[in-house]
Amino acid sequence: MTWRITLVLVVSVVVGIGAWGGSERETLEGRISIKGSEPHTYIALSTPDQTFQLTGDRAEVLAADYQNRTVRVEGIRVEGDTASLLPLIEVVSFEVVER
């Protein structure tokens, strides 16, 4: 009986995480920059219409190697309780459009 309760809890948590976080990918194209003031800086992708805050390991690569360049980013919008005032995108992959 105990293993059934554990199984139900695990399945519920996995389904809940999938529904809460969402997994629809978005493709955005814009210019990479670092915004804010130390110690509160963030990696930004500025499109003609909106600015997005980027997160994740690939976002760190973008910040280190591709500042002020135009890139196409594929990512997942992070929903829920975030401290960011901008839409938050976890970068899954990217492609440099302008060298």
C-alpha cells in the first residue's frame, strides 16, 4: 500500500511540474546586452518590440562571447514566481545572425 501512495505522489509532482513550467519553445531574434548595475546585472535580448531577460548556461555563453551581436535564440518562457520584471527566457539553443 505504501509504494502505491509513493507512486501516486511522484506522478503528481512530475505532472505538476510539467504543467507549471510549460515547455513550449519560443524563437526570438534580437541583440544581446548586459543591463543593470552591479551587483544586479542581467543578460538581455532586445527585439524591436520587447526586451527579454535570458537565463541558463547558454545565456552565460551569449553574454561572454556575443554582446552587441544579433542572435536567434530558442528558449522556454519561465512562468511562475520570478523576481524579474521582464519576460524570462531559459535559453535552449542559439544561432549568431550577425557576426
